[in-house]
Amino acid sequence: MRDAGATATNYPQITKEYCDCSADKIMKAMTKDQYVKSVSKPLEDQVKEVLLIFQDCVNELRHRIDSVKRQAK
């Protein structure tokens, strides 16, 4: 969560659940060796490899944050 910046500060529970979701999806989709190989690549290449794995987690994060923002208005 430390890399989530303001999102983690403003929405700690939602961010934690996003991190849990992403980690679970990556662990199910990749072996440890595949993951280690992926994280050794440049960030842009890492994102291309893993984003599709947890895109639904990203979508849910955005949806929940947008919902909280709408309720606050």
C-alpha cells in the first residue's frame, strides 16, 4: 500500500482490498519464478504483463472510489 500514495491515505480500506485482490490474482496466475522474472523487467513491461491479470481489481477500485466521492457531494 505504500506505493498507492494519496489513494491509500484517502481510502485506506478500499486500497487494502484492492491490494489483496491484485495479489491474489497474480498469485493464482503466475508461478513465483514467473513473478520474479516479471518484476525484474522495466516497469512499463511489468505493467503490460500483469495489468490484464488484475484489471477487474483496478476497475472495482475506481468504481468504489467514485461511489464514495459521489456520496460525499
